[in-house]
Amino acid sequence: MKITEFSNLEQSQTDSRPSTRPISASDISCLKIGKNKIEILEKKYNKMLTINIDDIKLMTWIKHEDTYEVTFEYKQKFQDKFFFDLLSGRLGHRALITQIAQDNFNYNYQRLETIKKIQNGEIIKCRKRENNEIFVAKIQRINHFLIERELQINLHIAQNPHENVASIVEYYFENDQIIFIYPYFSGGTLNQLVNSNYKDLSKIKVKTIMKKIFSGLNHIHSLGIIHRDIKMDNIMLEDINDHKSIRIIDFGFSAFKDNLNYLCEKCGTIGYFAPEIINGQFYNQKCDIYSLAQVFHMLLTGNPMFDRNLNRQQIIRLSKNNLFAIDYKNVKESKAQQLLFKMLDFQDKRYDVLQCLEHPFFFKTENLESKIKSVETLKFKSPF
Ligand SMILES: Nc1ncnc2c1ncn2[C@@H]1O[C@H](COP(=O)(O)OP(=O)(O)OP(=O)(O)O)[C@@H](O)[C@H]1O
Ligand SMILES: [Mg+2]
């Protein structure tokens, strides 16, 4: 453990102190989180400790009525305990949880059911033993170079959260597995939504959903990340009754846009990926817009843009040449058609997220109505 002491401070305390004793104001410590270190001012001993985050093996945060009791277990087999006030405890917890991997998943969580078997592992529903809250664990074997990238991107997002993007709350390295813990989104995926009640999906709801996806995607892009696998199964609702509660999930194919090496990789899902990806051209964040156009079409029509009877090779051939068939019968609104076209254009001319968000498709009709109403009200207002 690397504990750097500041001048005129006392000897470091590394013994563990009992947690049951009453806590006085002088016990409360202050916490400052740096990139790779934590600085803790222990008021009681007037002592400043700097702890290297890499030296921490495990940490537990116990929330009491108005304090957090935090235990750091170091790789060198001793531990330190501190008390923080609620605010700095909460801030510290959020910052640190994103920097420290743990190795006791089964101790902290009870496995409930498998949601989905995935290529490299499984997605399970689990219960946090400490407070009975339900979470989702994405468990993957560490046998793929993309996993490390998925971790880096998840950490970056967890440190810069957004209401329409899923953020990990913790992660674990256990045996040869990496486990990402996410909040459980009970509303299901957009695929489930469309399959269960496409007929009920009014234009207003589609608009709301699309706006929120764009908003989440704008955040992802502004963090310098390209998602690269935008599709119906990777967009979820936190709450089935709230169409604003969109969350973009799954950063398994995501990449940082500045890393040129990544940007010739061909990845994504057939029927969603942009022509420039299939053609092996140098691409950018606009590939997510093309994939999102497929989602938009599904929401508007209940059907994919590529006929369900086409096989993989046929779809790839069509996507390569940017050939697609819009279901005009179900996309009657001209503004929706125009936006769809802008999202499906070749890379250079294709809209980016902000251009899409500024498209008249998103102009509020209520606003217009309320403007008309207010004009009418004015007309009848007495000047006296
Ligand atoms: N936080 C969550 N809450 C509820 N269900 C989830 C959550 N995260 C993932 N799922 C479910 O698990 C599925 C797969 O998750 P995810 O996309 O992260 O894994 P994946 O390996 O990329 O799978 P795929 O190849 O199907 O995209 C999602 O489509 C969704 O049905
Ligand atoms: Mg997925």
C-alpha cells in the first residue's frame, strides 16, 4: 500500500477500528478523489492520507443514518476504516466505484434468473444482498480484446452519466470473468415494445422515444464515443409506462472515435450497419445515425426496412449500395420521411445528431396550438 503522508501529520493508522462505537463529529473525515488516488483528511487525528487506488482490493460502503462507514481492504491484507458525512460519502462512492473492481460478486449479489445467454457469457437478473435491490449483471469471459474496451467505455460513461444512457454501478473481476452491474430496466427493449403493442405506439410516443434516443446518443458522441451497435435490442425503457425513460445499453462494440485503428473494424448488426462500414471505408459517429434510422423505421411502421424474407447475404448486398425500401404506407408524415432520408444518406451528407434534433419533425405541435390559443386570448383581452 502506498500511503503518502503530508508534512507535520501523524503516523498513518492502518488498524481497523470497531464500527459499532458512537460516532462524533470529530470522527468524520473528508474525502477528495483524484484520478488514481484518494485523499482523506481524518479530522480526529488531523491527518491527511493519500491512498493509491491500485492498492485497494475491496471497499465496503455502509450507509448509516447520517454517515457513511467505509472500509478499504488493501491488497497487502490490512484495512482502514473511515466515516464520511452523507454528501462526501455519496460523492466518493460514485467516483470510486467506477475506479475499483471488486472480486466478490457472489457474496454481494444473489443470482435470480438468466435474462439472456450472450456470445461470451450471460445477462442475469440479481438481487443485491445488502438492500434487496434488483440489478442486472452482464457476465462475460475475459477472452476477447473488445472486453477491455467495453470496460473503459463503461467507466467513462459512469463518470459522465446521462439520463438516457445506461451506466454501470459497479464492476467485478471474478476468476476469468468480468461482471458489469447495471440498474434493472423493467420496461424491456424497443423490440419487445414494438412486438407487444405496435398499434398503440402513437406518433407522439415515437417522437418522444426518438428524441430521447438522440439525446442519449448526443451525449455518447460528445464523450468521443461511437456506439456502433445501435439497434432495437440495445435500447431499453426503464419503465414500460414512461416513454421518456429511454436507456441506450450495450457498449460491447463501442469505440473511442479518436482511435484510428478501430475505425476500419467492421462491426455492428446486419440490417443496421451503415454502407461505409460494410464497404470498409473510414467511418465516423454518423454510422450510429444510419443504424438509428432502422430503429426509427421500426418504430414508425412495426417492420424492418429490409424485408424479413431476405437472407443475410441479400441484406449485406443491399446495405453495401445503400439500397433500402421505406414502408411509405406507414410513414405518411412528410417530416418523418424527410428525417429518415437525412439519416440514411451517404456519410458525407448524412445528418449528425444535432442536425437531427433540430429537424422540424421534432417541433412541438402543442407549442403551435398554445401560440394560437394565446393569440386568440389576446384578441379578446380588454384594453381597459
Ligand atoms: N439493464 C438491463 N435491464 C434489463 N435487461 C437488460 C439490461 N441490460 C441488458 N438486458 C437484456 O439483455 C439483452 C442483452 O444485453 P446486451 O445487449 O448488453 O448484451 P450483448 O452481448 O450485446 O447481447 P446482444 O448480442 O444480444 O446485443 C438486452 O437486449 C436486454 O434484453
Ligand atoms: Mg446487445
